[in-house]
Amino acid sequence: MLTFAKRAFGSTAVAVLLAFTPAAVGAQPAPAPTTTLTAVLEAEIATLDPHFTSAYITRTFGYAVFDTLFAMDSKGEIKPQMVQDYTVSEDRLTWTFNLREGLAWHDGTPVTAADCVASIRRWGPKAALGRLLTAATASIDATGPRTFVIKLKEPFGLVLDALGRPNAPVPFMLPERLARTPGEQRIPEVIGSGPFKFRPDLHRPGDVLVVERNAQYAPRAEPADFLAGGKVPRVGRVAFRTMPDGSTATSALQTGEIDFLQYVPFDLLPMLERNRRVTVVPFDGMQSFQGYFRINSANKPFDDPEIRRVLWRLIDQTSVLNGLGLPDRYMRPGCRSFFMCGTPYETTVGGEMGENPSVEAAREALKRTKYAGEPIIVLQATDIDAPRVSSAVVADLLRRAGFNVELQAMDWGTVLARRAKRDGWHMFGVHASGFDLASPRTHFYVSNNCIDYAGWHCDPRLTELLAAFAKAPTEPERKRLAGEISKVAYEIVPAVMWGQLAQPAAHRNELVNIVPSAIPVFWNVEKRTN
């Protein structure tokens, strides 16, 4: 029997640019703070159920209100979080987990192993790693108030990755009564065990959502380290304001109306970088982003892979990135790797389809297909720079190549609602982080194959290759399989890359001890007043 306490199991390293003030503050008790930190995130927090969607905005809300069994640190290692210790049998088929003492839900009831079992069962079918874990699991049962056991059918090396990586939707823990809510329905009440409590009485949809310091939260003793370690809430409240216009949000940051801005409009970066009262924070490595056009493979004419493949001949990454007005130091054009460039699984196998794209090449390729002039509906989220600009650029390119295009403008929340339906759209621009894209097992536009996930691509070859990747015994074998997965992905076109980039955040200098994270987290941060 192997016993583990306060240590990590092997995981891919993550390069994190520590541009924020280091949060080297342990979990010592914090005084009752009265300050309010006001933040503007990428969009309005519309979905509060942490398992219901893969939307990043819901993940951000989740890390404030809920907690996880394990969590990733700044080195990419998976550390115990709600778990105190765990053991693994010699045959690696039985995993026993013991929860920390003192964990409680926001309604005052204790966190139990039964809660965690129900939460894992609900989350499992919704997430790429969750489905792999579910498929490998023979049983999962609570054996005591704070102990649960996962028994595997066969050795599965990603148990801790599944329970601890920040890939959306994250395996946040819920009370059992809420975790029994079917996955296709939203939980009726928001009760977590995290460092902040949701205040429904202060929630004004379209304006502000408020979370309040959880005075009963029992943080770990270790210093905060990315998503791991002691989460000490040091502000009384965090108010998430909705400001769809980036210029308005930037102005509010400069005047001190808000304290934190998750996505700085690219054309306003130079102005903020000159402001001595503001700190601009770029992110690199796994905390950088890759832009994509997600394709609806279920809706004609994009149900025809030949027509989808025309997009490889059309989309020029430099055109899209230049359209953003992004300084050169923040972008990396020409990356043809589904799993991002500069990552362990970087590969361009199959990528010759995307070499030397041009309107002329796409126009000729389109003529050889069965495209009959059907309208192509492009959803454009206008409240976030990257999808707003990328969708406008691709709509123009599509028209010039001979497609009949309808560009529909809306906010990001509406895009999320529209994408859930098989009809009424064909593609939308989006950008996603390296945490989700840098591996075949977590890349949601690759791994969500042949399931009910927006875009609905399906190829049996991909299913087999993804299963082989999860079971591969060595890293060289996983890298080889990543190449084969890339080749199939290029053939079926679940999505098309439009460029790799940094997405800087910014905050007022009154905020100190911010945890370095492209996923905004608000524990440990203090707001100092003059």
C-alpha cells in the first residue's frame, strides 16, 4: 500500500509567468475584512452551476464559491486540497481518500465523503477527464464520514489529474442533495464550501454578482500556490460587475471605480502600461491562449467534411491577430498545433492542410465541393475582444471566398446559450487557455468526440486514439499518439486555429498578494487604502 500526504502525483509541468506580486502568505487566520474588491471578468456570470457548462466564466465563479479535492500548483503538480491524504494499493486499482477535518458547506453542514462521491458521479460525464475516469472506474463508494474509495477496472494513471486539473468543467464538490441534480439540469441552489459565499440577495443579473468572505472556511496550512495551498479570503466581498464595453471597463479601472480587469482590450494595452497606478499582467506558457473557430459539424453545409476542410485553406492567422491590434510581444502567429506551440504535445502532423492559406486557394477549394450557397451563420460575441474581432475577420474571409455569410452580434452569454442548440449557427470565434488545449485528453474541441457537446464532431478513429492515449504507458508513446490524433483532427475539422496569444489582465496597484493565475482567483489578495 502506498500512502500519500500533502504531496503530488506526477503531472505535466506548467510554465507560469509570475508577474503578479507573489502570494507567499500562509493560511494564518485573517482579520474580518470589510473591503470590497470590484472586478470585471470576461463576461457576465450567467451560469452558476459549476458542472453545467465548460464556460470559463463559470469556472472562475466556481473557484470562488466551491472547492476541489485536489488542485494544481504553479509547477503543474497536483496537490491535495480538500483531501488530507490518500493511499493507492500495490496493484494501483484501489484508491482511498481521506478528507480534511473541519470542512463545511456554506449552510453550516459538514462536508462528507458521500457528498464527494455524488459530486464526482455528476461531474464525470460532463468533462473529458471525467469520462475517462468514469470509464476506468468499477465502483466509487463512501466508506466512512470522511473516507471514500475509488476501485478501478484497470490501472489508470490520470486519477489525480482528473480530480485536480483546472480543465472546465472542474470537479467542484457539491452537497449530496445538490449533486443528485441531473447533469442536464442546473442546481436549484448555490451552496459550496469554498473561501467565498454567494449572496443571492445582492445578485442583480446584468449588473453585479457578489460573493462574500466565508469566515468559517478552513484553509490549508501551506502558502497559496496557483490553485493549491491555503486559500485565505482577505477581502470582505468581491463584486463581479458586468461591463460589456471594454473601453468603459478600462476607464473604470483607471479611475478606481473597479480594481481588476480580466481581459484588457488589446488596443488599450499601451495606455494602461503607461499608467503608474495600474499593473498590466501578461501570461505565458500554459497560461497563454489559442484562438479557435468552433465549427458546428451537425448543421448543413458544415456536416460535409469537405466543406469544413476549405477553412484550412482560408484562415490566415496573421490576419486575425493583426486585426486584434495586438503588440507583437503578445502573439505567436503561424502555430498549426492543435495542442498549442511550446507545449509537450506540440505537433503539426496533418497541418499541411493549413499551409499558405489564402482567399484564392479557399475559393478554388470551395468550387470543388457540394456547397450550394447555404447561409453560414457566424456568432459574434461583441463583449470580448478576441471573439469579436476574430468572428468579424472570418466573416469577411468567408464572403470573399464565396460563402454566403450572416454575422450575428450578441454578448458572450448569448453565444453560450445559442451554441447549445444544433441548429441556428455554424461557427463562432473563441479563445481558450493552455490548461485546456495543451493535451489531447483535455482539449475540448478534440476530446469531446461523439458526445452531446456543442459542435458535435464525431469520428470513431478519434475515439480509439483518445482511449489509447489515456492508456499509453510512456511519454514517447503519448507524443506519437498526439500526432495521430492531430492528423484525424485536421481531417474532420472540429475547429480551426486562428492564432496563439497572451491575454493580459490588469489591476489597481492597491491590490497586493494576488495569486498569479490566468484563472482569476481572489483569495489571499488584499486591497490597501491610502
